[in-house]
Amino acid sequence: FDITAEVTWSGYTAEVEVMGEKVRDETGGTVAVLFDDVLIPGVESAETPEIGELHYNTSFLPAYTPDLLADWPAEIYSISLSDASVRAHDYAHRHSGGRFVQENAGMVAMLHGLTMQNIEVSIDSYKLLLLPVWMLGYTYQGQSYPVIVNGQTGGVHGQIPRSGVQKFLGGLFGGE
């Protein structure tokens, strides 16, 4: 999905005292935040936490032809376009504030009391894509662990079983 969000914001740049009363130099406006190629899974089986770790370069995807599958099975989408658009809208709404702050860091650094009063989200366009992902899982000591592989980059994402000591040490040193 390609999405535009309009973020209405306000804040103040300075606060001075005039005749015993505090006066703020208020400012505000509306800024467009653009989201290009927000990927929303079209199948329910892909709804795992690891799916958010997959990143694809969508700028050079080939047009679909049956030989792209090379006789591999592919799951047909099971989430309707309307449901996927609701999820994309929700994603943009949740991330617009952070994206606004990131894209306007210089201005935001000079502001006090920054608030975002309104975020209007509109979906500009969508594309149905067939992206290569392999999903599998394994069982270790009676517990199942999902693993996903990005077919474009070869990146592997999943959970690794850890003991209590390993979790503690991983937390100390930035691991899982």
C-alpha cells in the first residue's frame, strides 16, 4: 500500500514572561507523511511476529509469470483486500507520529509541548505482490518454534530456544 498521512501538530518555540504573565510563541501546522510500499500479508498463515522482520526491495520486482514459482506450491491470499487495507490504515496511523518526528527532527528539537491533534490517513494505491517467503517450524523439548526465510535476501528469522541463564546473558549483551 502507498499511504499518505496528514499530521496536524502544535507546540511552542519559546515562553517569556510579559507583565507577570507567561506568553508562549505558539506554532503548528499540518505535514504530510508518506508511506511507500507498506507490506501487509495477504495470508493468515503469515501472521507471526517474525513476519515483521522481513524486508523486501520492492523497487525492482518482476511482473508475475507462472515460471516464477518453479513448481513450488504457493498459498492463495486468504485476507480480503478490504481487511488488508484496514490493517495498512492502522499501521500508518500508529507510525505517523514517529515518522513525523523522525523526518522533522531539526524543527522538533526546537519545540516544547509538541502535540499531534489529528492524523488523517488515506490509502493512495495498492499492489498485489507475490513475495518469496518460506515458513517452517521445529519442535524442541516439546515447544514449537516458527522460522521464516526471506526468499529475496536469504535472511532467516525465528526464535531460538534459550535457557534462563542464556536469556539473562542475552538481555545483558543485547541478544534475545
